[in-house]
Amino acid sequence: MINTVGYNLKMLRYERNYTQKLVAKEMGVSVQKMSAIERNKQEIDEELLKKLAEFYGVREEDILGE
């Protein structure tokens, strides 16, 4: 099974016991946007992808499921 970006982000967040509110604040986006990305209702842009990879200490490819 290929994991989606949203699933991968949700798992990274759960593993660290972070809330969507915390991640959204750190990324400078709304909770609604983070929620939409995790539910695969909104695509992630390159800038946010880079910031999230750095925040979680993973490669961008890990988030993308590549």
C-alpha cells in the first residue's frame, strides 16, 4: 500500500504527540489547512513540504511516500 501525504503527516504528528494546532502554528498556517492536508482534501505546496520535513526531521520523500 502506498501511503498518502496526509496519512504520512498524520502519523508523524501522532508519533510525536503533537496537535494539529501546534503544527499549524509552527508552520504559520491555519489549523483548517493542516487538517485539509492530512485528510488529502488539499495539496501541499513545496514551501510547506520543506518546512514540515525540517520540523519533523525527515526527508521530503518520506512525507511524499516515495
